[in-house]
Amino acid sequence: MRDRWSVVAPFFSDGGRDRWIDDFVTNRRWRFEKVPIAARDDWHTRSKRTTGLSKWRQYWEQSKRAFPSAGIITVFPQPALAVALRKYLRRTNVPLIAWCFNLGDYPTGIKQVMARAAFKNVDRFVVHSTGEIRLVAEFLDVSDDRVEFVPLQRAPIPIVAREDDGDPFIVSMGSANRDFGTFLQAARISRLPCKVVASPRALEGLDVPDNVSVMHGLTPVECHTLVQRSRFSVVPLADVGVASGQVTVIESMRMDRAVVATKSIGTTDYIDDARTGLLVPPHDPAALAAVMTQLWEDRATRESLAQNAARFAKESLSDEAAAKALIRIIGDVELSR
């Protein structure tokens, strides 16, 4: 097991066909083995916010297969919790790196006490916004140097469509932490044609103006094609203290599309305002409508933002860039022991 690291993620299935950033590591000092889960979890399209008992059983069983190894990397908080608890029960000091530690909610009381006890067995937490460093450190009562920011990565997305000049539109998609109330008001003010892709729950109780069409249940390929056909993408966020929206922002960048997003801890590490995208204040329909109208009418700015964003994403938000960060963190963790 020397120098073999286990990688535990809820989207690994049997057969070894799933890819993650370990596949882009060029340093042959370490080997990586993906640990499959009984039922693959398509993390970003789940219909429930909470994790059910049956899924926790699967995480617990998956964590068992991560041992023994030289070290363990988990992806998302639930596998991290399962592995950390099993690490404690086994009385082992195997290095544990919790990647993509996006808690979202930070409970208090007994839940916080339990989280602090369980996660003390994690050597390094990797978050995807600098704003989360202090949040995670304070929540878990750990030092800041145990929490590290690494930009979220996305693989290149095939370009299969161009901006639809004959039937132009703005696209806004996603469900987690979306502020579609503000977006729909901005659409009503601007009167620009818009398409929204979201779960019915994300739009529940909202009045949709007649210049906005709503879709749901699209495949990833259909979503990507829609973004590529759009004039630009808008990512409105509700709680600016929660890191969310990065996947939609980065994928828009990867597809050479300009993006407008709410200024929040989840977007400021990715959007350099007026260079790689545009940031707007939260819960301000008039401000969002003004930016949407300006960008709609200014092709040169749209193209400049899209080109800068695509270049930034290729250089800093790629699988290769994340793999370099992974190796550096593994080396740091091993050196600190």
C-alpha cells in the first residue's frame, strides 16, 4: 500500500471508467485508486438537500474499502465524514484530505460539536472559495492553515453551437441558492428574452413574465448547447455568504460565453469584474436589468469578456491545474507528519 492513495467520491462507480483530477497527475511518486460506491450519486442533480439513511449506509460501506492505504482523499463532505469516523474507530493515523469541502450550511449546537469531533481526523480541508477558509476554520475550530483554497476545475466542454443571432436570448440556469426572484424582476424591467433552466422548486411561488421561458429536466448536453446559443449567462445568487454558482460560472467560461453573476464569496475568486465577467450587487433587480441591457447591446464587450474568461479558465480552472494543487497538498500533508 506504500504511496497508494485511495480516492473516495459519491460519483465513482464500478468499472474504473470515472475520471477525476488524479487522472491528470504526472508525478509518478503516488498511485491513486478510486473507491466505487454502491449507487452512483449525480451530485449536482439531486432532488433532495438532505442525505438519507440509505445513502449514509453506502458512504459508510464505501469508506471501509478506502483502507488500508498510504493516504485517503475524499470528495464532498459526506464521504469525508464517513472516512474520518472510520479512521477514528480504526485508530489509524493515515493522512486524510477532504476535497471539495462545501458545507453550505453551518449548524450550531450539538451538530457543530459532533462535526468538530468527527472532522478533527482530517489533515487538510480543500474549499473552492477564499471566503470559506475562515468559515470552515471557525466552524470546526481548526487553524486556518488546515483549510486551503483551490479553484474549482471543469474539463473542456465541446463547442457544438454558436450564439443564436436569429433568435437571441439570455440564459440563467441552476437551482442551488439561486435568486430567481431578482432575475425575473430584472427580466421584467429589461423586457429582454430570457430562458431559465431550473427545478420547479427553485421557481415555486414566483411570477414569470411573458418574456421568460422556463425549462427543466434537460440533459447536461442540452444545457451546454443552450448556453452556447445564448447571448450570455446570468447566475443570480440568493445567500451571498454561501459558496455556490461556481460550476455554472466556470462552465460558461469554458464555453466562451460572457457571464453575469451576483457578487458573493462563491463568485469573486472566479470573476474579475469587467475583465472575465460582470459582478452585480445582490437582490437589486434594477442594477441587474441595467447590466443585462448594457451587455445585450454591446457585442464587443461580450466577446472581450468571453475571450478573457475562456483564457483564465483554461489556465487556472483546468483538471491539470487542480492536479498540480493536489500533488502539492499531498506533499505538504506528508511533510507535516
